[in-house]
Amino acid sequence: MNKCIRYWPTAEEGTREFPSYGGTIRVRLLSERDSVNYTLRELYMTRDSPILTKASEHQFSCLPKSTTCTYSSPTLSYSHCGENSSVLSSSHHMDTSSSVSKSPERISDQVHSGNGLTVYHYHFTVWPDHGTPSDPSCVLDFMHDISARHDSIPGSGPIVVHCSAGIGRTGAFIVIDMLINYIKTMGLNCDIDISRTIQAVREQRSGMVQTETQYRFIYKAVQQYVNTMSKRIQMDNVSSVSNY
């Protein structure tokens, strides 16, 4: 049973409308592609009225503003529905150098001007409703694909992550992403503190990473990432010696 409302249109619907004080927000499905562990949808968002109110600014900012992993013109988001999960990424059509994370007013102004937002929605489908994936590879591969998309868009903006309750799977996903990014920056031999990282995330939102199973899964995912990168470096070194 799905636990979240489907806010994106199906291929049959084409477009979904969301009334708001600042004008109707329209979400149009441009394309949809299924991969092994997720579905990627390309969506296009526009808003009718050029009149902004404080209420409408707040209401719209809830859609592309950041939560999980935060960056700048695209908005990637990870969501969960029942036994499925998903991720969104968006970019400005006209001004790809501008940043979604700058302000709600900036986002609203661009949508009002008719430029709209292109959103890449990554819907993860193999995270069970209870427990975690048996192998963290699917999540690590998922993160890699999202990161590649994000890096390919100039001035990329915040990544938005969500699940049914917005704390369990979302928290695990965010913490894994934070730790991997730290390792990428500091190197494989750096010291990491998973417990402290989770605590830091919980200070931003209570209850992030809900279960012991999710807690253990974070350790497994980070360990697998480190092992994979270590083997890759060893293979590169062997190749370099052979070529020499």
C-alpha cells in the first residue's frame, strides 16, 4: 500500500495541477524511463499567476527547496511510497547558472516568468517497507547515478530527499551521502564518525535514522564504498606499473 500521495503525473494524465494562492502550479511529465532499481521521470513545473504573496512563496518553496543532500539549480529528491522510493532533480530551463537554494522568491520569480523548472525525479523502487536492502550496492549505484546527473548540470541546486515519514530511510540516505562525500574530499584513510554524523542530522530533524537496521545499513554501505574504491585504486596502480 502506498503511504505517500503521488504528486507527479502518469503518462495517461500528462499534466497535474496544484492550486495555490499565487496561481496554479502545473507539473507535466516529459519522459519516463525504468532502470533496474529505480524509475527516472523528467518533469516540467510552471505556475500561472505573476502575483506573489507570502503564502504562495512559502507554498512553492516546499517543492524544490533542499532537505537531504544540498546543492544548486537542479533539485534531486528521494522519496518513498510503500515498498518503493524515489528521488527528484530539477534544473532551470532558461538560467541554469542560477541556484535553487538561493531563495524561495528567486524560484517563484523564475516560474512566474514562464521559464519553469525541469525536475529529474528518481523513484527508488527496491527499498522495502520494513528493513533495508539486502545489499547496499543498489543504493550506492543509485547515489552514483544521481551524482552524475547533478554534476552534469551547470549551477546545480539542492537535492531534495523524502520518504513516507521523511526521517527513517531519508535519514539513512542523507547520512550515507554525507559520509561518502566526506571520504571523497578527505581521502579513503580519513577518520569518520558515523554516530556523530547521525546525531548532527538529528539536530536538524528529530528521529532521522529510525531503526537499528537502518543504522547498521549505513555502516555496511560506507564499508562497501570504501572497499570498492580501495580495490579500484589497487587495480589502477597495478595497471600503471604494467604500462610502465
